[in-house]
Amino acid sequence: MTRKTLPVALLQETDRGSRDANLDAIEAGLREAAAGGAELVLLQELHNGAYFCQHESVKVFDQAESIPGPGTDRIGSLAAELKLVVVASLFERRAAGLYHNTAVVFDRSAAIAGIYRKMHIPDDPGFYEKFYFTPGDLGFEPVDTSVGRLGVLVCWDQWYPEAARLMALGGAELLLYPTAIGWDPHDDQAEQDRQRDAWITVQRGHAVANGLPVMVCNRVGFEADPARVTAGVQFWGSSFATGPQGEFLAHAGTEKRELLLAEIDLARSEQVRRIWPFLRDRRIDAYGDLLRRFRD
């Protein structure tokens, strides 16, 4: 990559109550990002609607869409009009009974530059994703774009150093995480603080361990549980971008919609990796047990 800096944006949004309203908000955000000089924009996980995985319902599968389809058509047309690289996140209907949580990359064009299907699928109270999503089968392959090779991962993937490392080994120049994570309102403040701090720390760690910039875009706002079994989720926002040593370049708050703008110095990864040559010093001859579930 010959360019030195990349202007980026992260669109931290709330659910607006309908697919059309959410897409209208995304369009406004993309236009605002383009006006602010951004060339790469990251959207949050499953941005077309509410975070539906708080409960299990077969009716929800009706919300899934083909890729390409109406959702990609609208975002792709905006990427082409505004000359933006956009990383979107959709509920993909691949075939009858086969659905994925899928990130879609547009490269200043309505055409799809690449997709990534979420590999790690959680199943926890309020996050019943295994009911809806088949684990990804495309591996950890970066997507080549006009602004660089993007290592796109999705939410729960962010806790796994293996995923970030494999993207780095594939030549990714940035790591990007569309995300939907928040608090159980019943947790006390200390527990909420620990969870959010852990989430930020682990992703800053991926930046440090791989010598790469990281972009993380989370949703924000309270979303009730449609089944009324749990207290709902208070999505904590806190979207951020870091440089290759985990240094913050931009950081959003926890309570409202925000458009973050940042400048990423792409040349710094090379410089940081020269003084912290973690890839050089990996003991690839000694890591075979990483392919085991546990060493009993």
C-alpha cells in the first residue's frame, strides 16, 4: 500500500423501529461521513433492524434477505454514489433453512467486493444466535479494496485472538468488527464496567498483537426482549478506532448515535512491526495443540 493515511468513519446507531427507518438513518450517516471526508465507513452488526436474537422465533427468519438483494442494492448504490468503501452487516438467507450473519464489503461501487460469514456463534441469555445462524464457511479471508486489504470479522469473533491472527496472516491491513453487544440491565455498575472494559481491552490487544489498526462499530440504546423473558439489552455503544499499538484514534460514548471520524496512518503498521516483530518470532513449530479443544 502506497498511501499514508486513510480517513475512516464508524456509524454508531440506534434501532429506529423499522427496516426502512434504519436504512434511512444509514443513508444519512453515509452522506455525513462522505461530507466529512471519510473513504471507509463501518456499520454496526445487523443494522437493518432490532437485535432479534434476544428470543427464538421462526417468524424472524422472514427478515433474512438474499445477498445480493434489496439491502445490498440500497447500500451498494450509496457506496457508488458517494465513492465510499462500506462494510455492512446483514441477516443472510443463503437457502431454505440456511442462514448466516454476514458482513458485506462494497468498494466505491454497487458491486459486492467480498463477504465474510460470522464464524463464532454465541448462545447465551439474550444472545441466542445459534438458533438463527449457521457458522461461517468462508474462513478468515481478507477482502481486497481500493483502500487496502480488510480483515472483516463480526462481534463474537472479537473475543478470539485466533481470528484476528489468521486475518493478519492473510495480509489484512486493518481489522474491522461490526458489533452488537450490551449490558443486562440487572447487572450492577461494577459488573457493567468490567464487561465493557474487557470488550475494549481484548480488541485493543488484537491491534497490539498483530500490529494493525482496528475499527469497532457497536449499536447503542435499549432494546426490549420481545419475549419478555429477560430485561432486554442496553447496548453500550463505545465504538472506537485504534492504531497498531492499541492507541485510541476515536472513541464514542455509551448513550447515543454518533458518527466517529478518524485518520488512520497506514504506514505505522510497518514501523511498529519492525520494533515489535511478533510475526517473526512466532513458534509455528510448537503450536500444534492449538487445534485441540483442550489439553486434558
